[in-house]
Amino acid sequence: GTQVGQAALAVMRDTAKKAGRKGLPGGGGAASEHTDLQDDEEREMVRRRVEVGIARACANLNDLEVAVDYTRRLESKFLAEIETSYPRGHETEQLRMCVKNLGAVTDSFRLSSDRTVERLGGT
């Protein structure tokens, strides 16, 4: 949660700084048609687009983290409910195994989230 948000914000700042330092493709030198003001405006526009894109990615990543947390809670509550409310038997065991499969799904979401953060940190 918090670690993900901090990493994402650090990446956003670094990426925005890099976008601000780099010129746009096709520009160059004193013979350029663009004025310095136009170049600055274009760089600022690119920087803002990068920031918005990163902010959206961070929001999506946060949504994934929240989904993982809620799914784990749901699995736990379902398993507790099955234990206390259903008679022991083959059907109940099948239901329990079905609910336990939620754990594999949340683990894959968590792994995906961790990989995304690692990739963001590497850019």
C-alpha cells in the first residue's frame, strides 16, 4: 500500500524530470523553427502527460492492492462461515476448496503488483 504509493511517486518525479530535460524529437539548434518558449511549452506539455499517465498507473495499482486485500478478507470470512455453518461432508469440502482457490488468484494479483512496482522502479 504505502510502499507502493511512495515508489510510484518517486518514479513519477524522476520520469517528469527526465521528460523536462530531454528535448522533443525533431527539434534542434538555432536553425529550429520553434522558439525557446515554444520548446519550453512543448516540454511542459510532455511532462504533464507523463505525470498524468503515471498518476493513472498509480491509481490502477492502488485499486489492485485494495482488491487483493478485500479478496483475502473475503476468503477468510467465507472459510470461517463454511467451518461454522455447514455440515462436514464431501460437498462442504468441495466448497472449501473452491473458496481456497481465491488465495491463488490473490497471490497472482500480488505478484503482478510487485513486478509492476519493480519495473516502475527500474525506469
